[in-house]
Amino acid sequence: MGDFNHIVVAKFKEDVIVDELVKGMEKLVSDIEAVKSFEWGHNIESNEMLTQGYTHVFSMTFRNSEDLTAYLGHPSHVAFSTTFSEAIENILLFDVPAVIVKASA
């Protein structure tokens, strides 16, 4: 089986400084070898009615489901999850095997 993706779509509480959370997440994924890649983005164009208030997407890629499991149980991830959970109003989370239709150049 191929890569696994861990995708988080977040709606943050109004008083949250998202940049601080993003810096924490960037440090987290840099420190954990199991993370193959990490991307994130902030919605800038979609209509609020379509996004339902969700503003940020975080995507991590892992080589396999075992690496994803190792990441989820890593003490640094467990600790950061507490901080992240306190900052969100709502969240969508998906752990899915990657289906590559067109590979990057």
C-alpha cells in the first residue's frame, strides 16, 4: 500500500492567534521522522456559506499506515494535540490512503 494522508480542517475560536499554532505544528512535524511531508493553507476565496466557517487545512503525508500510527502516538503529537484542541471551535479529520491520479513533476 502507498502513502497515507492525515488531513485536518479547522475552525478556530475567535481569540486564537493561528500563526502561533502553525509555528508549533511546523516544529512538531520537523521533529517527528515519521512525517514525510506537511502542507497547510488558509482559505482566502471560498464563500463562507460553502466553508461553514472552516478556515484552515493541514495535510500530512506518511509513507504507510504504520508511520501514521507512530505519529499519532508520539509524545510530542499527544502534547501538541491538547494545545490544538483548546484552540478549535470545530474540526474535521480524515486519515485516508492516498490515491495518486497525477504525480507532481
